[in-house]
Amino acid sequence: MKNRLLLFANDAASANVTIAYASLYGHNYDTILAFPNNVAKNLYKEHIPEYLGKGDIYFQGKDTIVTGTSGINSEYEMGIIKKAKKAKVANTIAIVDNISNFEMRFVINNTIKNSHIPDEIWVFEKKFSSTNKILDSKIKYKKNIYIQFLQDFYTKKPPSIENSSIIKYEGQYLVILTEYIYELYGIKYGFTEYDVIESILIQIASINLNIPIFLKLHPREHKNKFNILLRKYEHLNICIIDCNIQEIIYYSKMVLGINSSVFMECNIFKKPHFSVQINAKKNISLSFTKNENIIYTQNELKNIIHKYYNNKNS
């Protein structure tokens, strides 16, 4: 019986950490098979097409099962772990890319049970503990394997530049990373992704900056999600762009978002990046950037944009 590694992911961040695991630890296994779901499919096809499994999923006694966790609903990953544990595989590991909504990531049918909890839960934040005793007993602190993967991968060569808009505006454009905050939290934090985008566009319009603005949607978001809002700012140079995330970050001038895991790429590529949390009733804790990179007011946002663009393009 072969020592197999089976990878499972449902969303983009989940795909990234499992790809990183395969890159760093894949040499320990005789066989690697990858089974992506939903938006994870494109990332697996891009980075590890040679491992994509075909046909039905079955488990063997020497298997190691590695999954990510999805921020809003991890029932796909937890369902896989439940089946694997029932088959009495050697080990099950869930890698948590972001500790926000931690307990929610391990819920099936509104419950957390031993039957679907992995043998190991990897987190990247030192001294983190869960409010749930079952989960807490499984937590293992690890260095961020996705950062290790990015450093190893892109030290050898920078991301290829293929998108025509990125080629045209290389080093000039502003990236706005969108997130489905409203879907996750409603108005818990006092603002939504719509508020964040409009705050940025208001400031760019108010100082009459003629700069390229690339809106990078979260993979879960529909391409028409912000159409009504963007019509108000048709006079600005806004492009909803669909391309490799490392490409768009690497060749940008500055990145604005909320709490995207893409801030990790920003750190690796040494790109200025800021979390926009204007009018927040409660701050969103940041896993991938520093507190001094949080923008709390419209005036701070205006000053940051001025700092990096100096109004030269107006």
C-alpha cells in the first residue's frame, strides 16, 4: 500500500495553503492526488496540474489527508475529513490560512464533533487558542508555509507578465482587493466592501487623479457585483481585472483592501498595502499586515493616495 498525500480545497486561500504543503512536503509521499472544488479548481490547474485526481475519491489506511478551511463555509473540507476518518486513514490535517471565523470553519450542520475534526489543525499565529475545547486540543503552531512557498517560488523568478492591461500600466496602477465582508458579517463592523470601494473612489475623484485603477474581485464574487456603484465613477479609469493574483500585485504601485490573504503577497513583493476600515465600529483584526497599515479616516486615505501618487498624473 502506497504512502499517499490527498489534497482538498474549496476556496482560493484553502487552495494556496494546500499547494504550499505539497510543494514543501510532497517529497515525503509516494503519490500525491489533488481534488479541488469550486474556485480552488483553477489554482490547482495552474500550480499542480500533474496531481489532479480523476474519478471517485477513495481512501486507504496509509493516506494523509490535507485540506484548507474556507472562511465562510468549510463543509466541503470537513465532509472530506469525516469520510477519511471513518475510513481510518493515517492522518488528517486542516491548514487554517486565517484565524478569523476560526470556530465557524469546523462546523457541519451547525455543530462541531470529533467525527469530522482533523487530527491536526495547523495555524500560523503563535499562542493562538480556540474557545472550543475539541478544536483547541488539535491546534499545532507552524511557520506560515504559504509564505515559505511564495519566497521559494518567486525568489527564482518574478511572476510572468501576460495581461495586456498590466503590461500597459506596469508600475502605475492602484489595486483594490474586494472581499465579501457583508456576506460574512453583515454590518457588524460598521462598513461593507461597497463602502470601502466608494471611499477610495471618492478620494481619487476629489483630487482629480488620472490613474489606472484595477479592481480584483474575490473569487467568490460575481463579476457584476459592483456594477451599480461603478457607474457613478465612469469618469475614472477603472478596470475589473481577471488575472493571476501574483502578477497583478507584483507589477502594481500600491494595493488597498480590507484583510485579504493577498497581503501576504504584498509583503513578499514589498508592495505598499493598506487595510481600509473607515468608520469602523469594531476593527477587523489583521493577520497579514501591520496595525500601522490600517486606514481609519477619509483624510488618512487621501494622504496615503497623495503620498504614492503625488498628484503627478492629475
